[in-house]
Amino acid sequence: MDYGYTMSRKLPFEYKWVVAVIFVLGLFMEILDTTIVNVAIPTLAHQFNVAGAGIEWVVLGYLLSIAVWIPSSGWIGDKFGTKKTFLFALFMFTFASVLCGQAHSIGELIAFRILQGVGGGMLTPVGTAMLYRAFPPEERARASTVLIIPTVVAPALGPIIGGLLIDNLSWRWIFYVNVPIGLAGFIFGALYLRESKEPTAGKFDFAGFLLAAVGLASFLYALSQGPDKGWVSTEVLATGIGGVALLISMVFVELRVPQPMLSLRLYRDRMFRNSNMVNTFSYASFAAFLFLLPQFLQTLLGYSALKSGLTTFPQAIGVIATSQIVGRMYHTVGPRRLAAVGLVMVSLSNIPFLFVTLGVGQWTIRGLMLLRGVSMAFSFVPLQAATYANIDKPDTGRASAIFTTQRQASAAVGVALLSTIFISRRNFLVGAGHPPTDPTMLFAYHQGVLGAFHYAFAGSIALSIIGALYAWFFIKDIDAEPTMRPRPRKQRVNA
């Protein structure tokens, strides 16, 4: 069947690696930007002389913008072409980064961050669809080792690069740093990517788009505000309940539309459904832990953003080094055992964080993060390889939109859950006020906050254990059979 591919120019290497390089560049830039901006929030608050709700919209505006565009990205790529859509997203993200860098007021910066989210919301799902269409099923594990690179390296590098740029240049460079990456990816993609359209994309599903966009944005807003403003506050309850109601309505609408914006019928596939469920718990644990640990290092141990980033970076080294081994094991061991054992290993590597003290050494944290990274590779690689095992090429775009939407929501849920645990335990142990100035009382205060972090780290362990149990009892290797076939040793180079 012709999927609308058009040839670009002769390649000195296989086309699938063109897609892999461009996807890694785009996703790396998007994730790196998110982590760098998080580090720079105190600097931005000082620069624009704002705090509280004003400055948090620099992050929140972007989050809500990508929530609007992620669900529709699969249809847009299928209808207008994955090459056009991905290059548009890359251009929009890069151009908006330039605008963010020259912003002269907090209002301008928030507006440009929302514009940045238009590109950011499309990059991951459209890039994932291109990647899994380019790699045949038997090489999905190999593709997953590529996908892991930006997913784990960018969050680890963000605090390091952000700290260096803010300390030595200017806050504006946390946005300008995206420009060379975006330009390189855009030029390379324009020259070598092939266009791919899906003839059965159908008409624009306006009802599905509206319900998914507003519902997901409202739900994520409630999750982001709940830990600080309280889950029973009018604002959180209204947006949370409203968001859930819209998402439920979206499910009913999408199951009745011939060509829906989000093809929820794909959940009928057992592997797609169960892999996404395990991913929900594993990514919630991963994102929440990565959110908490830098706060622990910076607020309690007094680390700078740069030192904190250097301390957590060994996790990325562990993932990258081990993912190659796991990718080869996948074809004989299968996703069920690898994912379940990997999540158990993640839980075990997190247990020492329940007992860390204020005197814990930097190299102890680094060693634990390296072990955590090794463990994570055993769950991330097989889950990403198996999720699309039985998804046909025409459905890959919408499947990746669902996958990305669910992962974004699971990360928000994980962060909200662990933040709530931390804040409630901290308020119970030391109160909600500012730290005391008396040295004796300050030590007791820090011990109380440390105890709150211990409870939150325990929540991360619980999430990964639930994911391990779900993987062991519900994932079936036979469902992933198309991706477990041995890879051919030699393949002809695509011209």
C-alpha cells in the first residue's frame, strides 16, 4: 500500500537513521528547554520583578499549550504529511524560542511560551510516528534505544546547561540555546525527510479536538495547582471536575466518530492497552522522582542548580549504557519479564533514598542515580518497543498521539501525587511557615522537611511497584511477537 511517501534526495545511509537523528534533535531540544526553564524560574522572577501566580505561568502557559496540541497532532500529521507537520513544529518551537529570548515583559514571555507550546505539542507524537514507521517491527527495540536518548539525557543536562548559561551569560540564552539545534534539525529534515500522508485521515474532528484540548488542559491545570492551593479549593475542584467531565464526554464522542481525533478504539489491542497502563505508572514514578530530587538537593543540601544537575546526571549514563544491552535481550527475553524486573530494580534502587540524611555524600547520590538509570533501561526499552507491536502504519500517528497524551497526563499525576504527599507531611511535621532563624530550631525544621521527602520518595516506590505487578500479570509476550523476531543481519542501504 502507498502511504504517500515521496522521495527526497539520495542518502549515504539508511533512511530510518535520518528519521532517528531528526527525531532525537527535536525531542532533545523540547525536553531540554522544559528543564532549563524550570531551573531559571527564580532568575526570571527577579528579572521581571514578579512572583507567585505571575511567574508560574511561564511554565504553566507552555504546559497548557502543549496539552491543546498533543491530541490533534496525529490527525494533523496524517492529513498534511508528517514531514510538513514536524518541520512546522520544529520551526515554530525555534522561532518562539527567539521571541522568548528577546521578551521585555512577563506578559510577552508568557505569550511566547504559549506559542512555543504549539510546536512542542506536535514534536513528540509526530516524531514518534515517523520513527516507528521507519523502523520495521523486528527493529522496534532498536528504535526504542534511540528514543530513550533525549528522554533521559535532556532532563539530566537541563540543570547543568541552565546553571552555566544563567551564571556566565544571561537568562536570555536559556532560550537562544534552542536556535542552533532547531536550525540544524530543520535543514537536515528539509533535505532528507520523506513526506508521508494517510489517505484515510478523514475530516477534522472539531468536537473531539475541543473536548480533548479543553478537558486535558483543565485536568493538567488542576493537577499543577492542587498541591499548593489545596485539592478542595474552588479553583482546583472546578477545573479538575470540569476537565474530567470533558474527557469522559470526549471518550463517548470519539467512540462514535468514524475518523476520530483520538482513535480510542486502539485500546482494544491488548498490548497497546497494557503497555500504556504500565507506562502510566513507570513514567509517573520517573517524572515525579526527577521533580523531587533536585528540590531535596537544592533546598536541604544547599546544592546549586549546576551541582544538582551534575549529581543526578549519572542516571542518564546508566540508561544509555544499559539500553543497548536491553535492546539485544528483548528478542529472547520478551517485554513482560524485562519490564517487570526493571521496575522492581527501580524500586530497589529508590529504597536507599528513604534513609538518606542531611550528611549524605554527593558520590553516594551519584552512585544511586547510576544504579537507578541502569534499572530504568530494563523497563523503558521493552515498553516502548512493545507498545506499537500490533499497530498498523496507518494508525501509528494517532497511536503516538494517544501514547504522548497519556504520558503527559501520567507525569502530571505523578508530580501532583508526590508533591501532595511532600507538602502534607511537611506541614504536619514542621508547619507551613518560613524556616526559623534560630540555628537549633532550624536543624529540627530541616529534619522535619527531610522526613517529608522520605514519604514522597516512598510514593515513587509505590508507583513503580504497581507498574511492575501490572507488567507481570497483564503483559503477554505473545502479543509482542512481531517485534521479537530476530533482526536481519544485513540490510540493503536505501537510496
